Amino acid sequence: MTPAESGPADPDTVAAARSLTRRFGHHVALDAVDLDVRAGEFLTIFGPNGAGKTTLLRTLATLLRPTSGSISLFGIDPRREPEWIRSRLGLIAHSGLLYGGMSARDNLIFYGRMYSVPDPAGRAARLLTAVGLQDRTADLVRTYSRGMLQRLGIARALMHEPELVLLDEPYTGLDQHAARMLRGLLGTLSGEGRTVIMVTHQLEEGLEISSRLMIMARGRIEHDAPAAGMTRASLERLYHDVVDGAAA
Amino acid sequence: MSLPGPARADRPGWLAAAQMLLPLIAGGMAIATLYGAFFYAAREKTMGDVQRIFYFHAPAGIMCFLAFFVTFLASIAYLRTRRRIWDIVGHSSVEAGMLLTSIVLLTGPFWARPVWGTWWTWEARLVWTLVLWMIYAGYLLLRRYTDDPDQQARFAAVMGIVGFLDVPIVYYSVHWWRGHHPLVLKVSGGGGLEPTMRIVFLGGIITYLFLYMALMALRVPLGRMEDDLRRLEASSRARARGRRDMARVT
Amino acid sequence: MNPPPAVTPAGAAAPAATPDSQAAHAARADHHAARRARGPDMGVRAELARAALVAAKDLRIEMRSLDNVPAMFFFALLVLVILSFGFDFSTAKFSDVGAGVLWVAFVFPAVLSFGHAFALERDGECLSGLRLTPADAGTLYLGKLAANIVFMLAMEAAILPLSAVLFGYDLAPVLAPLAFVIAVHSVGFCAVGTLFGAMTARTRRGDVLLPILLFSVSVPLMLAAVRTTSAVLNGGGLWDGLTKTWLVMTCLFDLVFTTAAWLSFQYLLEE
């Protein structure tokens, strides 16, 4: 029984996958993955390169189609109501998903209008202030540093107040200052009751803020448990065990 | 005598039979048509013996159209079902169709030269065939330059549909542009053909039909085997990588 | 050898229901129902609005950077100059060979523009950004198409008067029908170019593949364009016999290919 068939939308399960498999040509990136993410969880997924973390994230973001198996978002099959689902999730990717040839403000207003956000200009201004970019709103995004791009990317993803926020390696390339700001923003997201799924290499960043930790390897989820009680050292040990064990 | 072809191992019986019979029938029909073209069909009044090339030129043109139509259908089927077999059928049919189109383009000048005194002329039918050739050459190039196999299949399917939709439009536009093909009257559906000519023409069509089917019967299983090979390579590479991989923690 | 790590089943078991959590659960359900009712704007008008947004976005970027149209203009000018070396316009009348010259000058720069339209989206992975919005793929196609049409028409509007000066023909009497003919054929060219531009943005040698695919499929359009432009340059009207037939074919071409591209765009964008 797929999530979409299990009756009226269950308000608690925000994202689910059943036997989710994704192949690229003949390479299996996701191998019959099962997953349930409940509202309000902060799930961090760790894993080595090629583990399938980004593939899983992008499939949940509806950017990738499953090769077989199914996913459901907010209890609905994304193939049935794609617009509705897309308006409720936000992706913060490496590359910012921003147009270098437009100003920060114009970028946010563009996306705001695409998502039918009421008063996009006002919301853009508020978000730019929230991420600390209020002095650079008219500058072309092309002129932004990596840290500023990341912050603007977060603002972009939040324009339409998504209930589910997906983050793909958000700490990559950030300096201390920007990383600190990101940590603060993630804390706020989590505090607002949004569901967050974050994919990262960096064990210490994921650990502090998550409610649930997952380790993936070889296209499969090898570890999945609440984050309570996990220390950096024990996570590292577990990570090594899982990844070496999967490779054996 | 054993015919060259895909490995015997796991072909279903009907396929093995088809791979044997279809080329034989095509070959037999080709011989029969050759005989008919030179010894049976009446001699054409104005052009003489050179006209006999028509029995190899025109039916190829009709068959290549069929091949591209098959690709059109297979492309739609692929986009709806996403089953690899449709992608392979579409691809194989374009290759067969390109072979047939090339035959048309190569036999045309050999006919044109003695009759019109020139190898090539910008008249409607030849130009149409040339444009058709270019459209589907584009299809094959598109496949070659797209690395990801799923993307390749999807892009090729869209091209197979769009290209075929273009075919009738190209046909009419080229004909309006250039006036008529002087031989059209004789070629149109055998209306102006003498009975002996009509029979050989039909023989030509049957020859190319069986040639097309033989090519497909050989090419499609080949495509599936290539697919299987790639899958095996990918999984063995994955296993080797698994043994070598060490965990890395930042 | 360590024992394999225990794999915890996905999804922790729900905590035992207490009155508080039941109330919270109900509140969440209400909240979700409210959000569901207030979905993104849907329907034809909303999709057209989104297409317009995408087009406006491309136009805004172009107005700030001027990456595309000036380059198209100079390339077109160069083509005109080079072709004028090939034909001796002191003896040949422009209205005889001019149609071909004009159209070559129009389509070659347009090919660059189609490539540029999707290269624009590659930086910063913006295509994924667009796919994440509620807009569907066909809408994105229409938006890109509209922007491409504007760019091509802008370039043509600049080149046309210039060609009248360079080749010494009288533009004013034929301007209206000529503008119509150029516009209707440019739309068709952009329809096919936007489709293939999206495809070849993701292939190897896309810059070479785009003109190959585009020009072979656009042959009927090119024939019609040159024939009708030539007729109009020679003082013919739009409703004269063969010209009318060509224009009908062009409109059919525009319709068929815009529709086919709009329907199939989702297959090009998906991953």
C-alpha cells in the first residue's frame, strides 16, 4: 500500500518513501529505500560520496523521478498534485538557484510571484533583513560571495513559507561567520515547527541541531535513530562502522 | 552455413527463426526483383533501360517513410511506458530508415545523370529526401552526443515525434517551392504504370519491406544485448568500488 | 570483524497518545486543511501569468547585462556585409536575392540566442529552481519562447532599416506586409529553436547540434519565409495566390510545433 493510498492526508507524515529505487543508466543510486518523516522533525542524513543522499533529497524535492517504488509528500503522490506539493516545499541547494544577472531583491520577488506569494516585495525585504543582506539588496547576485549566496539561497527558499525544507550540503564552502549565521537560521526554522531534512558531510554541524540522524551508504539507509544521546565521538565510530560494514 | 548474428544462447524460437528467414526472403525477393527489373518489366518509352533503377529507388523511398513512422510510434510508446524496448525499436528503425534513405539518395543521381544530364537537381522529391535524411541524421547525432542513457532515450523520443510531424510539412513545402518531379506521374501509386512494371514495383516494395524487417530482427536484439552488457559492466564496477572504498569523515 | 550495526527501523514509533498531543495533532490537521485550501494560484490564467513572469525575468536580465541582443545585432550586420561580398548588388536587384540574404542574417544570430536562453539557466542551476516552482514545464517553455521572440524581433527591427540603407531599396512602401511576414516566420523559428535549445543545452557539442537540428526541421519555414519575403519585396500583397498559401502553411507550422514543443517540454526537463 503506497502512502498515497493509505487514506486521507495524514497531517503527521510530511515525506515518505516506499521501496524507492533510482538508477542512473545502470548505476543504482537508491536501493529500495523506505522512509517516513514526521512533521517537525529535523532529520540529518550523513554518508560518503555516492551514498545516494543527494539523490534521495532531490527525489523528495520532486526534481528526480523514481525509477521504481514511490514517494509521497504531505500524504499525496507528487504525480497527482505537483503544483500544490511544490508550493509547500523548499530546496536549499549548493548553487543557490539564483540568477546572477538580477539583483537579490529581484530574484526573491521573481520567485515570490512564481509561488503566488501575497506581497512578494514586502516579504522579500523582511527575509533579506532576516539573513543579514539588507544592505546589498540591489546588487547583482553575481557580485555576492559564497556565504552571501548561501544566505540569499535560504531567503529564496523561504519566500513561500514551505512546510518542508530540504538542504543539500549547506555548510560547504562557508566561512565561520556564515556557518554561524546558517546554524542560527536552521535553529529558527526548527523552532517554527517546519520539517527539515538536511544532507551533509560535516558530522558536528548535523549533530547539534537534529532530532533524528540517518547514515546512508551504497544507496541504502544503514542507520536511522533519534539524535538524543549521540555524541560526536560515538557518531564518528558509528559512521565508520556503518560505512566499512556496507563496503565489506 | 551459419548466419552471422546475435548469440544463440537465449533467443526465443520465433526470433531465431525470424533472424534466419527474413534475410533469406529479402535476399530471394531481391534476386527476383532484379530479374524482373531487367528481364520482365517493359522497357520505358522515353528513358530506356536507365529507368529500371526506379524499381530500387522508389520503393526504398516508401519504406524509409514507414521506418520513420515506426520510430514515431515507438517514441510515443516510450514516453508513455518508459520501457527500454521502445527506445531500442525507435533507434533501430531510424538506423534502418537512414539506410533506406541513403539508398534513395544514392540511386537518384545514377538515374538523374543519364536522363537529365546532371547528378543532382534541386527538384522536389530529391530535396525532400535530402531534408528527411538530415532530420534523422540529426536524430542519430543527438543520441550520440547525449551521454546519460535515460536522457538520450527521452530526447530521442521527442526528436522522433517532432521530426515525423515535420515530414508532411516538408513534403508539401518542397513541392510548392519547386514545382513537380517530372517522373511523379509515373511513380504515383502505380497509376501510370504498365502491368509488368507494376508487378516489379510491387516486388521492389516487398523486397525492401523484408529487408527492413530483417534489419530490425537483427538490430533490436543487438540493442538489448548492448543494454545487458552495460548493466553488467556497471554492476561489476560498483562491486569493485565497494571493495576499495574506505569511509571518509570530515 | 565487528558485528553488523543494528539497523533501526525507519520512523520512530509514535509516542502514546496523550490529551495534549491529541489536541496538537488536531490543531496540525486544521492547519494543514487551511493551507490546502489556500494553494498556489492554479488555472490557465495563473499559468500564463507565470509564463509572463519567466519571460519578464529574461528580459530584465537582458536589459541589465545586454549580453544577447547587441551580439545578435552585430552578428546579423556581419552576415549582411559578408553576403554582400558574395552578391554584386550594383547589378543584382535586392528584391531578387534580398530575401535570402535577409533571412540568413536573421536566423544565424537567432541560433546563438536560443543557446543563450538556456545557458542562462545553467549558472546557479536555475533550471532546477524553475522546476521547483508550481509552474509546469509547458509554462516554462512558453515563457522562454516569448523572451526569444522578443529578442529576435528586436534584432530584426534594428537590422531591417539598416539593410534598406546598405542595399538601397525602398523600405517604406513594403514595411507593413514585410513586418508581418518577418514576424510570423520568426515566431515559428523561435518555437522550434526554444525546444531544441533546451535539448542541446544538456548534450555534448550542443552549440553544433542546435543548428543541425534546427535548420533541418525548419526547412519548410525557411522556404516559406524566403518566398513570401521575396514576393513582398517585389511589391506583392499578402493575399496574392501563392503567398497566401505559404502564409497558411507557416501558421500551421507555428501552431503544430508550438503545441508539440509545449506538450513535450516536460520530457526534456525531467531527470
